[in-house]
Amino acid sequence: MSRVALVTGGTRGIGAAISIALKAAGYRVAANYAGNDDAAAKFTADTGIPAFKWSVADYDACAAGIAKVEAEIGPVEVLVNNAGITRDAMFHKMTPQQWREVIDTNLNGVFNMTHPVWSGMRDRKFGRVVNISSINGQKGQAGQANYSAAKAGDLGVTKALAQEGARAGITVNAICPGYIGTEMVRAIDEKVLKERILPQIPVGRLGEPEEIARAVVFLASDEAGFITGSTLTANGGQYFA
């Protein structure tokens, strides 16, 4: 029987591409989402991938949501922590709420999702956890102290859990995308894209969500069992960690 994969933020953008790629690779996929019911319904109608609604910022909601996924589809063997939000502001203008909201989703969400599936992975002696971090968690970004802190924290969690999971057959890796051509990024003013963003990227273009998805499919595979604690940068040469 094919393995079960759960993708957070899995109905839009990079997450949708990951969900679709995992399904194409033979996984039974569940896609989590937090708020956009219409987008989730369309995603399920288009792909046949079931969508489950809860906030990764809420531990109890994660535990309940995961239990529902496992009851309907099977034990989660591959977890992709992709859900993320931004609440950008220069630090002197950033509010405690903007800080907390981003940390709660982008960093605490990784704990909230991984903790409930960890024991099962240990018991089965197999697991794959892929954390979608960011180039800005590696290099920092003005106006994103909250986001950069959370995404850097995801890398620390990745390295620590990789050491804990290794002897139980669990690998934990991270991917740090750069500028990816999602709906959100493509909505940026074309002049800003051409004059300020693309010149920073040596390959001269945005990445595609499918390029991140292919990296996830590899890290989730049995063939990637010797790779753990790694950070894969996918940013077109914009930054070398």
C-alpha cells in the first residue's frame, strides 16, 4: 500500500504543487489548509486530493486534524510542514501581535504538526519530515524580523530532530526556497520584479512551485534515506548558505 503524506498549507501555491507532485509519485495525500474554503474546494475538485481544515498554530487542532486524516487515509508517514504566513513591518513598527502570529504559525506550527506524528513514525521505524523554510531564514530580510526568526528556527528544529530520528528510520530535512513564482509573488508590481528582484537572482528568473515540489518528492522517498539534517537551497544562486 502506498505511503500517506500530509502537506500543510497544501491547497495553494507551493503547497499545492507539493501535494500534486506527491500524488503523482504514488502517495496517498492529504492537504491541510487554514482559511480559504473556496480555494480548498476547487483544489480538491481539480485534483481529487482531500483537504482538511485547521490552523497549524493550534496544537489541539493539529492533533485532532491529524487523527482525522489517519482515520480516513492511514498513518502519516510523510509530513511536509509548508504552511506559513507573513505579517511584514519594519521592526520599530512591528506589533507584538504581528510577531506572535508569524511565530505561532511558521515556527510553533512545525512543533504542533510534527509532535503528534513523531511517536508513530518511531514505532513504525520510518518517517519523512520536510520543513519548508526560506532564503530569508538563512540571510535575514529587512521588514521580516518575525518571518526570518521563525524560518531560521525551522532550520534549528530540522537539525535537532534529524539527530533524534536517525536511528528510528526518520529523516528530517529542510528546503529554503528563494523567490518562487506563486500567485502572491507574481502579484508584485512588474517594475519591482524586473528592476529590484530578478537582478538579485543569478539564473535570471523566478523559481517555479513545481521545482520545490520535485525536491520534496525526492527527500520523501526511500532513496533519500541517507540524507537527514540537510538544508536544500533552491534560490537560483541568490544566496549560498
